[in-house]
Amino acid sequence: MQDNENMKKLKAWIKECADLCQPDEIVWIDGTEEQKKRLEKESVRSGEIMHLNKKKLPGCFLHRTVPNDVARTEHLTFICTKNKRDAGPTNNWMSPQEAYKKAGDIFKGSMKGRIMYVIPFSMGPVGSEFSKIGVELTDSIYVVLNMLIMTKVGQLVLEQIEKHGEFTKCLHSKAELDINKRLILHFPEDNTIWSVNSGYGGNVLLGKKCLSLRIASNQALKEGWLAEHMLIMGIEEPNGHVEYVAAAFPSACGKTNLAMLIPPQGLKKKGYRIWTVGDDIAWMRIDTDGSLWAINPESGFFGVAPGTNSKSNPTMMKTIKKNTIFTNVLLKPDGTVWWEGCDGKVPEKGIDWQGRPWKPGLTDENGKLITGANPNSRFTAPISNCPSASFRLQHHHGVPISAIIFGGRRASLAPLVYESLNWQHGVFVGATMASERTAAQVGKQGEVRRDPMAMLPFCGYNMGDYFKHWLNIGKKLTNPPRIFHVNWFRTDKKGKFLWPGYGENLRVLEWILDRCNRTAGAVKTPIGFVPKVNDLDMTGLDFPKGALSKLASIDKKEWRQELEGIKDFFEGFGNDLPKELWQEYEELAKRLR
């Protein structure tokens, strides 16, 4: 069969990249099990990955990155648009001309002596109107094996390119893994992503944050939908009726744990069941019924290991028992893995994430404790392993969203839960959401970090336009989801959490859905609607008297101080901030008086 024009264009682009990077060979990834097994063998032989205990962790591997390549390098991540204003004040900007030249010089000959792998992949069910197609060229088998878990790969994707021609051009090379020449570049006007000198998943699995958020948010602006950093979960009632919510939280706020929540003992008799649609990314479109419908474009989890255990997330612990790639965790003598905050006893010895012998209590030359696993160590696991994986995962149409939930980590300001007054006020709630830094994060503890809609590092264009886009979506929705804010992290004077969190969060979700269905009461406050003390079902929860009132209380003085922080943040957008958000700011100030 002759190649059509679309396939000729694809092959011409691959040739252009091969001429630049000069690989010894080009291999097409077809998504078959046979090819995957072959690549795993090759990768084990080269030392890029290693087999874990085949009995205890069947199909699982360990990978280690170089020590300076363990997280997203945000200061080396750029949005490359002709006009600097289009990238906005929250992104690093570089002109496309400069970016192609700078990175092109680094890519030149970077794959000599290596194989270039061609990965045709789909974000979302192949052929769905929600989905987007990409092709990633890479010299890393680790990237190939992760993309086979995180996306849909193979012949069906090529057929989509053949039919429609449109795809995101993704080029990656490990090159020399030199941090001084590391660049992660997004060209929204060209539908192109270039990443060089990194091997860490967040910088090199280009279907993930790069395409699914930075490029997709840009496409969503033009095409009238939303690409968001949100989990999607379904809550099934005993009668079989399932309602879906989407939720956005900054890091370290329990997003994945919520997506896989297990109903608490006290609510077991109500017979709830949780369905996980996704733990990280939601693409949402307005349907003919005037509602917002969503898909998770990914087919796997790329989760943080430290702190994941049978209490925080029993479902994830079951998910990662097979066919999982672990990155930068501790290797135990029995060929299994461990990380800080994991189940069971701390191992007496092991090989740490940098490949060095390790035992508990080891310190560096400055007396600082050496951890067995990197604090940002990861696992990549197929969503099909997940016991709570939704039956609607492959549904081309997605799921209808009843509520959108924003959240942050605030020790005293925000109540446990409140509902916005309307869509516009909800956009203000999302735009002003923030978390206080924890001891584990760089910077001053307690310092407030604004992270609108949890999209600050991932919005691929001017965030002022992004807020405007949210407001416009609201105008088109005839049946909009209600918008809420939650805070699982309120503390007492001694710094102890007032709310138990984990599975108990279902009690809050229950009130949220009852609000959506107009069956639950609430009290109107200056910041929005909060539940009355008796509105949350506390069956089976031993809760101190008065703690619930504390969780729902609003300190006007503290909120007036918060307004100062919001004002500073908003002023950073200059004239690009929509007037509606200033209007909401003024209204809130008035209500707090």
C-alpha cells in the first residue's frame, strides 16, 4: 500500500530529526507484547533497568536516574511563542527562533551510536473526539517502556495519523544528561515539544505534562475545552447510580490517595463504591446536554513512592504489585523495593537510589540523614492493575462531572469544605488557591504558594487568558458543575491535624454530591456555603466535641489578611487579569467587612 500524504509528512519529519540527531538505526514501536519483551531484555542487558524479584514483583523493574536528574526542572522549561505576552508572567519564555537554534545545536549528533525509537501514541481512547495523537522520537528504552504504560501505542494510532494527519511532534534525547545543556521546550504554535539532556519521567515522557497539559491547554483555549491538572473519580451509591467529580490539588495534598479512596468503616453500611477514572489529568468538554464531560487521557499512573503505604493508599499498593517500573527507590537484598513511609519494617540494609550500600541512620558529611529512596522516587503502573479502575476508562464520551473541587494545604485559614456562590466566584476560588510550604519543600515553612487550579507550572499560555477561558466556559454551560474548595490540613494550636483524612474524606464528598443534588443544607458565609454541624455523616467516627465547629469556622481577620496576598498575586498579571476576578475580590472584601 502506498503511503498517503499524511504518512509522507510524518516520515519526512522523522528523517529531518534523524538527520539532526544521527542515530545508527531507527526502530518503530508497534505496541505488541513481543516487542516490549525484547526491549525489556535489551534494557536489562545494557543496565538501563534491572529485573526485580520475579516471584514477589512479577514483570517489575528498577531504574536509576543520574543524581542531578530526579525531578521536573521548571527553570529549564520554556514556552516558545513568537509573542512573549502569549506565554504570560508565570512561564519562562524563549522565542521559537532562539529555542530551535539553541536546542538544535545540542541535539546535533546526540544519538550517534544509539537507536532512535519512534513511538506513535494516543492520549485518550484511540479515535475519540477528546483524544490527541503524538509521536515521540527518543533514544531511551526507559522512555519507550514508560510510554507503553502511560499511553496507547501502536498501529491504530498510525491509522489515525493516516486519516487526519494531525499529531504533536515530540523529540527527546538523553544526549549526555548534562544539566547545563538541559532544555524542555514547548512550541504551541508548531504543536511541537523538544526535550534534551534529561532522563527523568516528568521531563521526558512527553505525552504527560508536556502534551497533556502545556500543549493541550493551549489547544483547549483555541478549541473551547479544558485541559486540567485534575483527578477524576466516580462515587457509586448502593442503587448503582454513579456521580463523578474532578479535583485539583497542588503537590503533597493527597490527590492520588483521594482518587483511590476506600470508604471508611462508618459509611460501609451505605454501600458506597469508588471508581478511579484518573489521578492526574482531566480533559473536559461541553456536551450537547450543557454539562461538562471528562476523560483521563492517560492509561497509567506515574506516582510518587515516598509516603505511599497501606494506610495512605491501599489501592495503589495493590496496583504496583506487577508490571511496574520503579525509579530511584531502595533495592532490598531480596530483590524487592522500599521507600521512606513504606509498609513494614525499615530494612537493615540495601542499595540506595544512587546505587550505593545503605543502612538506616547513615549521614552525609554535613550530618544530614541519607534516605534510601529519593524523595521524588516514582512508580509507573498500568491503570488496568488498579482494583478500583473505572469501567468507563475506555469510554469515548468520557464521564459527566457533577462537581469540581479545588484544595490546598492551609493550617488555619480555609474551612474543611465550602461551596462557591456561583461559577464566576468558583473561578475566583480556583484562581486564588494556595498551599503553605511544608518542611519537605524548599523555601520558608508556612510561606503561602499560590497555585491557581494547581496549573501554575503546567499552563501553556498566559494565565490571565486562562482565567478568562474558564469564565467563558461557564457562560456556555447550561448545566455547570458546582465548584467547591476543601482543606484536609487544618490544625489545632499544637499543629495536630483536626481532620483524619484518607478514607474519611468520603464524608465530605457525600455532602458535596448532596449539594449538587440539592438535598443538603448549608450556611452562607462571606467566603461561600459551609456545611452545618449536622450536615456531615459522622457515623462511626470518634470525633472530639467542638472539632467540627472549629473545622467549619471562618476567621474574618485572617481572611482580610489573605486578601492582601491575593491582591499582590493578581497585580502580577497586570491588564491581563479579567475584570471579573477583581470584581469577585472587591465583593469578598465587602462581605468580610
